[in-house]
Amino acid sequence: MIIAVSVLFFTLLVLGVPIGFTIGLAGLAGLYFINMDLAFFSMAPLQYFSGLDMFTLLAMPFFILAGEIMNRTGITGRLVQFANILVGHLRGGLAHANILASVFFAGMTGAAVSDTAAIGTMLIPAMEKDGYDRDFAAAVTASSSIIGPTIPPSNMMVIYGSLMNVSIAGLFAAGFLPGILLAGLLMIIAAIFSVKRGYPKSKRSSLKEMLIGFRNALIPLFMPVIILGGILSGIFTPTEAAAVAVAYAAVIGFLVLKSLSLKDIPAMLIKTSRITGVVFLIIGTASILSWVLSFSQVPQKIAALMLSVTDNPKLILLMILGLMVAVGLFMDIAAALIILGPILHPIAVSMGIEPIHFGIIMVLSLNIALMTPPVGACLFVACSIADLKLSQLSRAILPFIIVEIIALFIVAYVPWFSLFLPRLLGF
């Protein structure tokens, strides 16, 4: 039965059927093969809605809407300017500013594709004009964008925490240091290329310029302080914090910066609904397939297969990392998280890995897929902005992919990076 479902799943995937329908059809096929009775399909709607019947998932559309509002307020320029003031004096200053801007941007949207589009539209042409190779500028933009879903708020963490019954606030706290590690390693590789190729640097900013830049960036930078401060202090639940983020973004856009108008609301709501609908379709259909896999004891069989190869926890973790990176190459990362989570989470916990730590490992490993061919969403956005072929950008981004895989291994095998802040805060 599992073989038939797998063949159907990958056939539909290769044919280009949308991932939500691919998962749903595979799940329905699994239900049929369980007892060869169409009446068993009645399980499908029950599992579909039970997969979505979680209050914490309401945080997703709110975070998406808050990010969409902030994207339209014109605050990206302020963040880029402030980042350039801080690190522009280094060799390859705009490349470093690109990465640092992604760190700032992460605290507002937590969406890699939005990061690539917003920052790339501004910085890729500016970097090319300043003497940077176009493929290098696009590679820096695409690779740094995955910092967004790593540093909270992160929709991937909301999905994982909701499905695996793991503290979302704990996951948010755990994402800080891995995100900073990722940014630091990317800045090192950017510096190496910048020195080697002689990319320019700007003059060091004065204290007055730094203060002005900080003042201009203070309004958007205060948003993650409200969100994360409220969650980690226990004032808000993640869902309530997401709603507060929408209110804050709306006040900034309509009353403070006055860069939004009422005519912008329909477009923002439509885009939020479209993104939320796609993700929720995947979650709902994946719940059907997950039930089929659980009923067929696939998690137990995979665990037994891994243990038959080795009982060394470090080697099993290595196999898990390889599986997640490989699956991410060909599948939507939200779908991969929803399908693999219920399978791999029990295996990891049985090996003694903390649930919060494993959540960060899954999120980071699947985020890397956003910048890897053939289906990396951030690659396609960066290619479109920079007017590059996928093959050109794929070659340029390879060193950055290697660096991010190194970061993944550090996070996976040094739990301190993920667990220091959650333990400090009592999670």
C-alpha cells in the first residue's frame, strides 16, 4: 500500500500537480488501500478539519497580514539604510548590509520570499551599480533571506509547534542564536569574496549619521520587540501577539508614516487570504496523509530501518538531516514539514533530542531548500529581479549553500545554540 501511495505521490509531483492536491490525492488513495472500501473516504473530512482545528494556527494569517502591511509602508528602505550605516564601511559593505537587513527584516515578516523580493528589489540593482557582480548580488540576497523564517516570528515554527504540541514561544526563543550564527557565517563568506574580487566599501558613518539612521529604523525595529517581548514575557499568546502585530503595523502605516490608504486594504487581504489558503490546504490534506502513514506504522518502520543501520544517535541524526535536505529539494517546505514532522519527531525524541531543538533543526534544514535548485522559491524571485538564468544563480549561490549546511550541522550537533535562550527563559 505504501509503495502504491508513494508512486502516486511522486508521479503527481513530477507532473506538476499543486502540492496540496498531490498530498490530498495520495492520502485518499491511502485510505482506499487500507480496506478497499470507498466508504472509508468518510475519514478524509474528519482528518482534514482536525488538522486545522488548532487555535495556534490562527497566528499564521495574522503574521502574514502584518508582514504584508509592513512591506507596503516603505520601511524596507529605512532598514537597508540603517544596515548600511552599521556595516557599509567594511569591504563589500553593501553585501554585509544586505545580510544585516535580512536580520532586521526577519523580526517583522519571518517570510523568506518576502525578504528576497523587498530587499532584492532595492539592493540587487544598487549592488550592481556599485560594481558588484550581478550573480553575486542575487546570491547574497537569496541566501540571506532564509534568516527570516529562522529568527522569529516564523510561520514554520507556528506550524511545527502546533502539529507537534511543542511550545511556540520556546521555538521562537530558540531561533535567535541559530539565525545570528547563520548571518555571521554568511557575512564571513561574503567578506572573503569581497576581498578577493575587490568589491567597494563606503566611508565609516559618523555618530550623528548612526543616530539618525537608528531613529528612522526605530519604528519598524520596535515591532519584533512588541511581538517577542509580549510572547516571551507571557503577556500574549503567539496568536494574540500576531493580532497585536497587525494592529501595530496598521497604526504605523496609516497614522505614523501615512504611506498606506484604505484602497490598499483589499489587495493586502486578498494576498493574505491566498497565501493562508494555500498553506491551510497543505496542512489539511497532509493531516489525511499523516493519518494514513501513522495507521500503516510508517514512523515505526522508518525508525526500525535507521536502527538496523546503526544505533549511534549522531549517525541517525545525520541520516535525518540528509533526508530533510533531500526532500526539501523537491517539495514545498511547509508540506515537507507537515509530512516529515510526525514521522521524524518521535524518532528524534527517542534519541534524546529536545523537541524544541529538533524543531529548529527541521525548520533550518527545510529553509535551506528555499535557495536550492530546482524548486527553491527564493532562487526564482532573485533570478527575476536580477534577470539571471537559474543555472547562473545556482553556480553563484553554491558557496553560500555550503556555508548554510555548515551552520545546520553546528546547530544540530551543538544543542546550546538552540537551547540556551529557551532554558534561560524557562521553556
